[in-house]
Amino acid sequence: MTAAVKPDPRITSITAWRVELPLHEGSYKWSGGNQVTVFDSTVVAVETNVGVTGYGEICPLGPAYLPAYAAGARAGIKELAPALIGQDPTGLMALNLRMDQAMRGHPYVKSALDMACWDILGKLAGLPVAQLLGGRYGESFKLYRAISQEGPKQMANKVGDYRQEGYTKFQLKVGGDPDTDIERIKACAEKLKPGNVLVADANTGWLMHQAARVVDAVKDVDVYIEQPCMSYEECRAIRERTARPFILDEVIDSQAMVLKAAQDRAADVINLKISKVGGLTRARQIRDLCVSLGLAMIVEDTWGGDIVTAAIAHLAHSTPPEFLFAATDFNSYVTKPIAIGAPKRKDGQMAASLAPGLGVTPLGDALGEPVLKIA
């Protein structure tokens, strides 16, 4: 019997589209007076010589959140793409090293490209990405809902509204005036029911003296404190002043930072954003390290639509449930679908697709004309 000839996939072209994603609620507000009304997302297609195309997406949370911005993602992809033409998209570690050699830093630029290559690998293997990331746990996983920064009463009312949609975990956007934030936390806590979880996320918005006041004022409230201050050292100092469970987000951008946080006992949970670390390849490494260290995770990204939500779902569904604090479903926040096959929220939970790859196919009408193509 003659052995089947294995395909030798090579990247032949990379295409990118700019897509605007309006929000159901009109705007999204967080610390520092930051606000977004329409998210600027970039969708990429990585085509191969074997007829398989993979899709990825990168959507920064505006230019004032992390060192990332939407136009920068597209400029970076244009710069980086020529170095990937002719490369094997299924050799993901080698591909990531190639991207790092061609462009130092800028992990968010690399994220959608890495994501698309995982999609290709899954399609060629005939397996969903979750299976390739370690295996699928259970039938679904729990989601959390972020509550945009508003007045205490409005945010508290949102807890009840979102619970009606099936959510049981709520992340409050605080990080403003400490007195108002204390009111926000206490008002929302009063709306909780048994089994509900509350997180107060300052998104680096407090100075140390402000954070110290808040954590002291809510010491008797069942709430998690997330990323109170800008730097790791400041957050660790606040961690030492409170018994509330502690989450680190913006400062967790590498395996080295996870190890440091674990060694210093600076966090009980980390927030793992796919694009912040450069894609699914690096996110999987950090996820597996957290499992080895016994550190729970929120699995998400900076923002996005159907394709980012699909990638989150595969990473979350392949994470042991005891280490998955929650994940998010960004396609529930925006009004515009951009792909078919994306996972949808059901009773506050979500499941990754069982189809090969990410399981999504972009909607051509939603994408419009490409903004770049490199071949």
C-alpha cells in the first residue's frame, strides 16, 4: 500500500479588513474617563497553497488602554506579513519565533495572524482548536459580564438586568472617584444573589492612596479587586493591605510576570487576554503555566467580535474548569455579526464549536473591501 502524501502547507497571502463594531448599549466606559462607542476591529485571512484559509481578529480597547491601537494593528500586519509568506502555518512555535525575529515587540499585531494559523492547523487536522489546545472539558463554561462605568444606581440595576440574561459573574468598571467607586461596589453587592460573583475592576485607575481607601471601605463586602493601580509594585502593595481576593490584568503580559506574581503571592486570579500576549500560542503557554502553579484565570481578549469570541471559547473550553474563573463573549456586546459559526451565549454560558479549526466563516458583506493584501 502506498502511503498518502502529506500536504506541505505554505502561506501564500495575507489579507486584512477593517470592521466597525457598534455597541448594543451605545458606549463602553472605564477608568480615566475613557469611552468607546464603536470598536475598530481588524480581521485577517491567511491563505495557503493547499486550499485552506484561516481567520483571525484583533480589536484593541481603544488607544488609551494598553500599548496597542487599531490602526497600529493594520500597519504592523502590513509590515510583518511579507516575512510570513512561504512559511508553514502549522509550525506555530516556529512561526511565532519568525514573527518575533521580523518584529520586536508589538504582540497585539501578531495575535490575529497566530489565531488564523491555529484555524488552519485545526482545519488540516480535522479537529477543533480546543482539542489541539489540550482537550475539551465539559459541555460549556461560565461567562462574566462587564458593567460599563456609570452611577452606582445604574450599575446596580445592570446587575439585575444581566442576571436575567443568565450571567452570574459581574465585573464592575471602577477606577474613578474613590467615594463614588465605594458606592458603586456596595450598591452592586446588594443586588447579588447566592452563587453570584462580583469583581471591581479599576483598570489601573487608582493611585495608591485611593486604592487603599477603597479596599478598606469594602473589606466586609464579598468582592474581588482587579488591577487597582498602574504598576505591578503598586498593585502588590495594595494586595498586602486587603484580604479581598485579588486579580491582576494589565501587568500580566508574559510567563515571566505570571511566575513573579505567583512567587510574590500577588494575585489569586490573572486575566489572560489573547492579543496582549501575542496570540493563542503564547496564551496557551501562560494558561498551562497557571495550571501548573495552581493559579486561576479569566480567559478573554481586549475586545472583538465573532472571531475573537470563537478563539476565547476554544482556549476557555480547553482549560481545566477548576482553573477557569470565567470567560467572556464579546459578540454579545456588539450589534454587528461578522462571521457564521461563532459560539453564542446561552444561560450565561458558552461552548466552543465542534467544527474543525475555530469553526467560523467570515461574512463577506460584513467585512467589505480589504484594506491590505500581501502575497
